[in-house]
Amino acid sequence: MEERLEGMRAKPAEAPKLTFEPTGDTKKTKHGFSCKPHRVLANGKPIEEACFIPWKEAGLSVDDFRAFDALDQFFRKLGTQGGNQQNQIFGDLAQSPGIPAHVAMIGPDGTVGVEQDLVILKKEEIPSDQFIPPAGLKKESLFGGGGGGGEGHGDPRM
């Protein structure tokens, strides 16, 4: 049974190798960000026209986005696909020349599709009291049955 369950788990999709080709001089987005335009290729095929704020100019680094990677790793441990578009954010950023201020998706037929624009960019500290569990919160297993949900514990049907 365990072998069958293991076989049913989604295998993580390998992130595509991205290439960033500069396509022009610095420009301003409609929200006032200065950025450098690039054509983004995934495994050699164009997927986006994007304009990046270089990391140094953005005042941020790839490490500032590690929470996305941690979330992806968490879902992979659960056996879920993980590799959906939202969870690939960290992998894509780790390869990129900066923060995307404008992105236009390129369809398989070469036409420009959905566009996204960065509206605000700021780095701020979140007060630690925002992470305090509410009074009276009780820790419970997701699977019931007292064991904490780990190996050999919890719901025997799982």
C-alpha cells in the first residue's frame, strides 16, 4: 500500500533554465520604476518580455524572498506538486537580474498575453507581536488520535 501511495505522489517539476537577454536601455514603468528590459527564455523558448529593477538598485536581494522557497519545500515534503507558478517564484528570482517591475507573458504562438505591473515596492519590518498565537489556541493533530500525526501516529486510514 505504501508503495502505491509513494507512486501516486507528484514528482516535483524541474525548474526550467531561464535566460535573460537585454533588449534595450533603462526605461520607466507606468508606476514610476526605472528598469532594464529583457526577453526571458525558458529552455531557449521566449516566455516573457520583462523589465527588471536591478537587485542593487532595488535595495533587496534574492535572500529576501527565501520564504517562497521554504513554502515550496514544505509542500514538496507533503507530497504535493509544489511546482506550480506561485511556488516557482523563488527559483525564477534566483536566476533573474532583479525584481520584475513589468512582465508581459508570451504565448506559444509568440503573441503577448497577460501583463503584470509592480505597483509598490518596500521593505519593512513586521512587528513580532503580529506572530503571537491568539489566547486559548490549542495545538491539535490534523489526523486526530493523539499521536501528533507523525510516522505511525494519527488516523490509521492514512
